[in-house]
Amino acid sequence: MNQHLPIAVIGAGPVGLAAAAHLLERGLEPVIFEAGASAGAAIEQWRHIRLFSPWRFNLDAAAVRLLEPRGWKSPRPTALPYGGELVDDYLTPLAELQPIASRLKTGARVIAVTRAGLDKTHVRDRDTAPFLVRVEHGDEVRDYTVSAVIDASGTWSTRNPLGTSGLPAIGEERAAERITSPLPDVSGRDLTAFAGRRVLVVGAGHSAANTLISLAQLAKEAPETRILWAVRGASAEKVYGGGDADGLPARGQLGSRLRRLVESGTIELHTSFGIRSLTDSEDGVTITSGDGRSLVADVVVPCTGFRPDLDMLRELRLDLDPAVEAPTELGPLIDPEFHSCGTVPPHGAMVLAHPEKNFYIVGMKSYGRAPTFLLATGYEQVRSVSAALAGDQLAADTVHLELPETGICSSDAGTSCDVPAVAPLAPQLAASGCCSTPEPSFVGFPTGLAHGRSGS
């Protein structure tokens, strides 16, 4: 590896910034590319969500070592942070530190990674050739030459479609205006899109549970709101989770509360509902299942999980599990059929390696389509990868991680294994005179990601 060239880190989320911190500790030079306007841009879109995992699982050790000498105070380790707190109290201060800020390029979307002067078919001198990272900055496209690449770009921008068979449902693109983001702020900035309307939530994981519980709270203040829930499986038992036995108590509360809302009729559950088509009209969108049943809604919330964007890596030699699209060695370790967030064994550079030397996919993207990712897992990944790139193979191979016993890690959440509390209703609804203080509630977004597969 050419020590005179920087190492590209793609993504300035928690794992990307942790990677940069570990590289700096090793005396290596990172250059960080973030497609959004600021660090943690994806988390900004779900800042109203509270994580299941407490702060102690969400802070990277190298990042903390970088922050503390500058006067940063660590949050209470046992507190459950909102996404917004993760950004405001951790990622933003970290990104503003001179060692990070001077190496961080925002509004910089990586559109391709390759070997300088070599396409995918060329073998000779491949391992010693530097990488070329093509980056789009607004209207300008620029190529960067780097010695190694750590892809921590996540999966937030590439959600799974609503349809079955891994394809968009017929009419899904035409009905796009009826389909929201995966984790809308039901009781906050997006309230007017939901109050008093027919809302269909699609998916069987923590993202779905999150939104459903927020909608139930909204329905107390706007009784005309109708809540429909469609899952592809024959039941919603996986979403209800481990209850009181769950190693992450907030997630157990989430499942128990959701079960009560379904049993009371507040939420109308439709099982074995694989979506075949969407037909938009002035009266709403008609969602039809493969067996001919149909539902009509004004708004559809897609909690169908995410998949990695591999297009920008087309010129690299990757070794990916054919099922979950994770590195081949990692695939069996994270298969959601057999593993929950807390049962995935610790792993590092050796497991994450590809035939393309000095290229690693880390963080949520390393899990491909599997929904069992935890931030703590990503931090251990980048510690090991940084050690490997620094030539410290012993440290790279010595992996360790203490995770909570997480019971069932559901299959349709959206970015990790964590949780949110319903926020006070927005001023728009309060002004209508029907607003009361919502009861405390936990809704769940995982930092051990449970935005899993739409087929559960």
C-alpha cells in the first residue's frame, strides 16, 4: 500500500467517522467523502427516532479519545439517544474537530471506485495499483487517487421495493407521490400528511413498529386516522419480539405495545399480503396482493428494509454472499434466519476482505440485505480494518465485542438494532384544539439494524 496516498472513507456517518478516527490514531491519512450536506446526513432524516441501544453501544472508542481532550463530555452511558442526539451530541462535535474537519468533504457523492488505469478485467500489478475514486461535487466531477478504500456509505438511500420477488410492484413508480420515506416523522414535521388519513404501513420490522405506534398516538388526537398494516408473512410474531425477555428492554417494550394495539383493533393487520400492484387515483392508491385482496390508502409507508448500492463498485473484484450481498465470509454469520443482532460473532478485516486488496465494505452496507447490524459491530470492524491497513495484522485479527443479548432481531426495520419515543404532537395539530400530551412510549429504530427483509 502506498503510504504517501490517503485512504478514502466513503460516508461520514457513525462508522465512517469512527474509521477516520482509527486511521488517524494509526498515523494514516483519511479523506472522507459524504454525499450529504453534513456528517450524519442520513440520520438527520430520522432524528425523531430513539435508538434501542444505549449510548455505551453507540460511541466508538477512538472517536471518544479524539473528542475528550477537546472538552467534549460523554452522554450518560445508559441513556437511549434519539437520532438527533446522536448527530448533535456526538457526530457533529466529532466532525467539527480540526483533524476530522480538515479531511471531510461534504456534498461529495462517490459515483465510482476502480483501480487507476485498470478496469475489472486486468490482473497484472492490480494489487499495487492505487485506487481511483470518482466523486461528484455539485456540477463538478473529480477523480481522487488513494491507497485504500473503506466503504461506509450505508444503505439508507436504497430501500427495498414494495413488490414481491425483489422487484417494484407494478405501478409502484407511478404511485411514488403516495409513498413516504421509510421513517417519516408522523407526529412532527410530516404530521399533516398523516392526520385524518388512511395510512398503510408495509413491512415486518422495527421501522414498521416505529411508525405504527406513532400513528396510533396520532389517531388519539385525530380519530379519523385509519391505520392499516400489511406484512408478507403469515403472522407478526417476529415483530413483537422477545417482550420482557429481550436483552434490549426498549425493544421488548416496542413489541409488547404493538401487539396490544393490534389486539385492540387500533391497528388493522393484514397478513400474507405480498404486494403485486399499486393503482393510483384521485380517491387514493389501491394496493393489491398476489391473491387478489386489495386495500385503499391515502399514504403508504415503505418499511421494507434496505439493500446496498453496488453500482459504484462495478469495476472492483468483490466476493459477495449470493443471498444477503455481504462479504462471502460474513454472510453465514449474519443470516437473519439464524442470527439476531447480539448473536453475530465479532469480526474484522479478515472476514470483510475481498479479492480487491485494501478495499473493505464496513458498517450497515457490509451486512448487505441482512437487518441485524449494530453500531458497536461497525466500530469493531473499522478498528480491525484500520489495524490491517497499518500493517498490524495481530491487532487486526484479534477481534472482540460485547453485545447485548438481543433476542429476536426483526426483519423489516431500517438501519440497526435501537428505539424512539413518540414526540409531542406538532403545532399544526395542537392549533386545532384537539391536542393533549401524548403518553410516553418507545418506538424502535435499531442501531443494530432491524430494517430487514420485506419478505418476513
